[in-house]
Amino acid sequence: QVQLVESGGGLVQSGGSLRLSCPASGRTSNNYAMGWFRQAPGKEREFVSAIRWSDRSVFYANFLKGRFTISMDNAKATAYLEMNSLKPEDTAVYFCAAGHPSVSEVLTAQGYNYWGQGTQVTVSS
């Protein structure tokens, strides 16, 4: 089992920044990928970004347009999501996930076995 606990969410004004953290504990693996997903009220959960522990390959949703940056501290088994130029439409619960997704699964929730409880990000206009 792997435990994930997100932190760093909060209320920020449009144009502001937040940094989300997700430490992983338990039976982690260097073959893991860690992903960030988000879910806004009334909407489906959507992929935001992912990073592979082994080679630091990164993946981003097209709608981000360079505003977010994912990173990983292997020594701390922690993934981060730096979010800049936040917009009201970024308001959502952000979830951290871990697993062994294939290349075709890395952008999908089905590729991840473990999930955190989520952290709320609210961007005011």
C-alpha cells in the first residue's frame, strides 16, 4: 500500500500562485509515476500533470499552456505541483495519484492505483 497526502491548497486571487505537495509513504517504487488530477464541482476528474520517478519524464494537460510545473524529490518521495498565473477556472479539488501507468495510461485516472484525499484550490476573480 502507498499513502498519499496532499497539502498546499487554499484561496488565492486570480493571477496568484500556489505550490501543492504530495509525499508518498509505504511501499513506494522507483518505477512509479505520480500524477495530479483535479475535479471541479459538477465536472469529471481531469488530468493535470504527471512525472515518472525513473527518468523524470513529465506530462502536462494541453490547457495548462505552461502555467504549471511538476517536479519530484526522490529522496523525500514527494511530488510537487507549482501553479502560477492561476485563473478562476482552475478552482477544483486537486488529487495526487501514484501507480505504474503505461504510456497510454499516464494521462488517465485508470493508470493510477493510489490516491490522496485531495486539497481544495480556490481562485477568486
